[in-house]
Amino acid sequence: MICPHCGALLLDNAKYCESCGGLQPDYEQRIRNAAERNAEAESVQPAAERPLFDAAAQDSPSYTGFKSSVTLFFRNITNFSGRSTILEFWYGALFYLLASLGLNLIIDPMVPLLSSLLSWVLLIPFIALSVRRLHDVGRAGWWVLLMLTGIGMIPLLCWYMKLGEPQTNQWGESAETIVRPA
């Protein structure tokens, strides 16, 4: 939703704009619509009971926990297209950090070459996940190359923390709004 006063992107349930403080004229109608949608949603199967994967395995579910994100991390090893939710990205990044740290602390003292090889193997799905996350915020995947510069991590972190675009963009439907049938 867009603020009619300043053009800022708003949450669906926002009464006031966070940027300009303007009162949103259709606030009451949106709340009534949300209540109607919630009443209809009670008949829909809860997200926790929906199957994690279906025919479109490259798409992210609307909510992913740590275990689901790690599964998606490995399932989409070479998938550089599509979009990833903010939770999928940060849980995947946490797994990558913990796995790399574990490899370096446990395996590196015994077999340094194996540790280095496994760290590089884990880097490929993390780069793919990063590209899909950039797609979700409306950026081309090539921006991931900024991480090679060091200082480029600043804009990357800002984009990684940004909520994805709610509408369909050139990389597909919003990963946050994908609802799969049971």
C-alpha cells in the first residue's frame, strides 16, 4: 500500500504513515476487509500443516523456520532465479555461518584441505540464496558481487534487511504471498 501524501510504502494495517505521519483515509475499510479475510482464512489449512514442497520447489513458502530454511538452502543449491523471503535468507545465513565456523573449528585442525573444500562448497548455495534475496527486494543478482569489495557489504546488508517487494516483479511472484493448496 502506498501513502497518498508522500508515496511511501506502508504496511496493510497502518493507520498513519511512518514517513510523513499522514492519516490514511481508507484505514477503517482496510481493517474491515482484513477481518473478513481472517474469517475466510479459518477454513484454510494452517501454514504449519501445509506441505513444505510441491511441484514448484524453487519457490519459498510464505513462512520458513530454521529447519525449513536449511532444507531450502540445500534444495536450491544452484537456483539463481526466483525470490527468497527475508526469513529464509537470514536462517540460511545463520546456518552458513554456523556450518563454516564448525568446519573451521572441528575439521580444520585435522584435515585443513577438507575444511577449506567444504567451506567453498557451502559458499555456492549461500551465493544463490543471496541472489534470490536481492531479487526479492527488486535488485539484480549481480549486485552480490559487491561482497568482494568489503565496503560493498554495507548496501548488501541494507538490502538483505529490507522487506521484499509485495508485488510481482521481473523475478517472479512475491515469496511472502505464495499460498499453496494443501
